[in-house]
Amino acid sequence: MKQKNYKPRYVDRKVEECLGAMGALCIEGPKWVGKTWTAMEHCHSSIFLGDPTGNFQNRNLARIDPSLVLSGDSPRLIDEWQEVPPLWDAVRFAVDQTGMKGRFILTGSATPQRKGILHSGAGRIATLRMRPMSLYEAGISSGTVSLKEICEGKPISPQITGDVKLGDLAELIIRGGWPGNQDTPAESAGLVPKAYIEAILNEDIQRIDEKRRDIQKIRLLLRSLARNESTTATSRSLRRDIVAIDGEQVDINTVTSYMEILNRLFLLDNQRPFAPSVRSSIRVKQAEKHHFADPSLAAAILGLNPEKLIGDLETFGFLFEALCERDLRIYAESFGGELYHYQDYRNQEIDAVIEMPDGSWAAVEIKLGANQIDSAAENLLKIKGNIESAGGKGPSSLIVLCGLSAAAYQRPDGVYVVPLTAIKA
């Protein structure tokens, strides 16, 4: 179902690959990232369980007999399938009956409890996570530098990429990667992420499993997560942060259970730790780095606009790092890479690690200002040397991803310098 004005996404190729290899595909991810829009681009028939027509007739039909909503040309889109969890087993059974590839596309913005689902769907249903738009997909990054190519160590020609203003980067953080927010006037762009958070708090959290929860405590947890964006704070640290700053008591088990709910709603998208080699004598920390699905959510929770963000450069730095790592993950996954971070017990850190399909990896330092490029490059070279001298496998590429640099080039020491607004997959 080709649509007018559809902006291609990196995930499109993955969708085609999955439909060619599996009987069904489940596209999951946060609300408003374009899952339905992308699925419509690849399906030949569809049914929407969230359609209120006839007092939610489609949803009621699916509950009476899931097989009633499966008939239609393939691939058939079943939107918001998690509203009727038994549909998962119905799709799996239908795939088993024919053995055909690419029969169904399921989309969902929440992970249902396993109750009512009898089979995992392994071997029949592929799962693909969709994220907000990267700057390149949104038409903001020029894409003159390929992340894949520099991760492979290919040379780049020095190039002027154009000046970037601090205010421009602040606006990109506040606007976020929501497809429906890309054409919103700058002065109103922050309203969408704020509405997103309120919808999560007032609707989705209560509807996910019909359990009642303390919304005020969840709001406090969200504020703590926003204050700790792009850090490796533990659940206990988040609890202490709530007690110290908000003056509220919250149990650690409550924090853990609420984190699980936020993950089920795809509101969080943490960055896993990376260990360069099991043979290395360097002990590596195993804490995940906290991220919301989009940095605009952290900004909305903290009540920031571009002016306030510019006035708090420390917070700006953390949210800029989150913006970069959102895009790096999207780009890396498009060519089979994985995004991690590195932190060891020598207090050495690498902001982002991209592991390639062949096992090689690239180390990325993220810096807002161009005046930080030299120190970032020195840090990368030092860590590379330490890892290799300890018996580990060092990075094949060293990259400084910068916000306010006006040029892309490779330094004499081999370190790549690339502006965020010039990179693509």
C-alpha cells in the first residue's frame, strides 16, 4: 500500500528482509514513531484494533474469534495486536498451516503479559524494534559521511559541512524524532513530547494490564530518569535521587516494578555495556546507560525549552549525547551493527561502541563543542592502547562525533572527526 509523502526509514529494508524469511513480523516500539505508517507501506490489507467504529467492532471480533481478523491479502497488517494477546497464537497457527512467508505484520506499542499466549512464535514470527526518526531520515543530516564506512576504516576526504548553531541543536533535542512533529513550528515543537508523557501517565500505564498504580510515584521516577539521562545510575541510585531531590519515599521494589512497566511501553531504550575481549585483564563494568526512547522526552519531563537548555550546558551535554546515541543505534542496526558503551574499573569510558557483524568495533566519543575534539581524540587513543596492552581486542576505528564542528576529516593520528549533522548509516 504505497502512500503519498511517505519518508523512507532505515527499518524499511529490515521489514522486507523479515517478510522474505519469516511467516510473520511484529514491529514494536514506542507510540508515535511511525510503526503503523511504515507497516502500511509494506502490507496489502489491514485491520486496526484501535478503530472505535461500531464500539470497537474490530477488537470485539478478534476477542470472539481471533481467526476472524486474519483473512485478507498478504502481508496483512494487524495494528495494535496487543489489545487482544491471543492473536499472537492465532497468527503463529495460521503461519504453521500454510508455511508461507510474509503473511502477517503485527504492530504494537506495548508488550503484553505472557498470560494467554501459549507459544513464543520462535521460527515463525520475527520481532523488529522501531525507533524515532534519525536526523538523516528526517532530512536534517546531510549524510555526506557514512558511519558504516568509517567503522570499516575507510578514508574520508576532508570536507566543510557547514556551521551549526547551539540553538539549532537545542531545537532538535526538544523536537525529537517523532515523524508527526517534524513540521511543527519551532515554538510549539515541545508540546508533542509533553503530551506523550501525559498520555503514558494518564492512559497507557493504567491500560497495559488493568492494574492501578501510583501515578505520582511514576512521575517522580520519570523525573529521576530524566535527571540521570545518559548515565549508568542504578535502581538504588534512582531511588536515592527521588528521596534527596523530590523529598518522597519510594521502595526499591516499587522502582524496579515501575521500570519494568516503562520498558514494556518501550519508553526506555538503554545502552548495554561492552566487553572488548574475554582475554583482557581489564575488568569491565556491566551497568546499562539510561536512555529514554527519545531525548525530547527527558527534556519534556524536566520542563526544558531551547532557551532553558542553552542556559544549562551540563544537561545540554547529556541530552546531546542521548541524541547522538539514538541516531548511532538506528544507523548501526541498519547494517547489522550493535550499539554499546564501555566503562571499566580504571574509570575509563567510551561514550558509544559500535560492534560490527564481523566482530570488529569502533569507539565513539561524543562532544558538544569543537574545542573538546583534541581531548576526546587523546582519550580514545589512550583507551585503545590500554585495552590492547592488557590483551584485549582494541577498536578498529576511533571517532569523535561532534555537535558544533563545521568540518568532517581524519586527523593525522587516524581519529575521525564527524559532525552529527553530516552522518548517515
